[in-house]
Amino acid sequence: MPRGNSPLPLTAICLSLIGALFLYSLPLHGDLAFWRPPFVLLIAVYWLLIQPQHVGITFVWLTGLLLDLLYGNVIGQNALAMSVTAYLLKTQEYRVRQLSLPFQCLAALFIVLIYQTLWVSTRLISEDISLGWRVFYPALSSALIWPLLAGTLYRLHRLFH
């Protein structure tokens, strides 16, 4: 079996998504909760760039739908925001893959900003709530943790590939 069709990358992808769901569900107190990066999105973005033959927009959409179901969001809210973000990323896939680490961090910031903007837009349509600027804090924290996350996922990818 050729290495590109090996089931092992799928194992790494599933393990990392389970880890992301665990990190997403950890309770954070007070204002710290607003800084939580969207781990599921970041991991989906990483695999979308590194394993495009296994992870596509449909996979990201299903992951977003799972996130909606697990955490009681309006069905399709995360799925829509994540899949549109994934589509926009796929249009620039080759450019993003060639970026150095500091520019990857900046790309992560913009990717999460796009996701958060879409997520907030769908939330404002479906609910009557007031959201401040702190809804965009995860974009900053995502840019800060991207080197650690990408390095960890790279090691996991090498382990299973």
C-alpha cells in the first residue's frame, strides 16, 4: 500500500481532533475563557494544509457539525463558519504552506479572525445577544500558540506517517 493511502495519517488526525475537543471542553474561569483558541479549527486547518488528500472542506464541515452537536450550539453554526474559512484557506493553500513560522502565526491570526467573524455573524442572526470585542481575543491567542501547536502536530504526523 502506498504511503499516501496509509490509514495511519487518519489515526493521527483523529487523535489530534480528540485532543482538541478535550482542550475545548476544559473549564476556564472569568475573562480567561475569552482567550481560549479555537483548537478544533486550528487542528483542522493544520491537517487541511498538511494532508489535503485526507482532510478537505467536507471533513472540516463535519468536524464543525460535531462541535455544534457536542456543545449545544445552533446546528450548523460552527460547521458553516469552519467550512467557509476552510474554503478561503484552500484558495490560498500553496501560499500559506510556503510561509515561514512568523508569517504562519500571522496567517493563523487572520484565519481565526475570519472564523470568529462568521461565527459571531451567525450567532447574532440566531440569538439576541450582545458581544463585545473580546470575541476576537482567540485570534491573538491562536497566533501565539501556533508554533507550539504546529510543532506538536508535526511530530504526531511524523510518528504516524
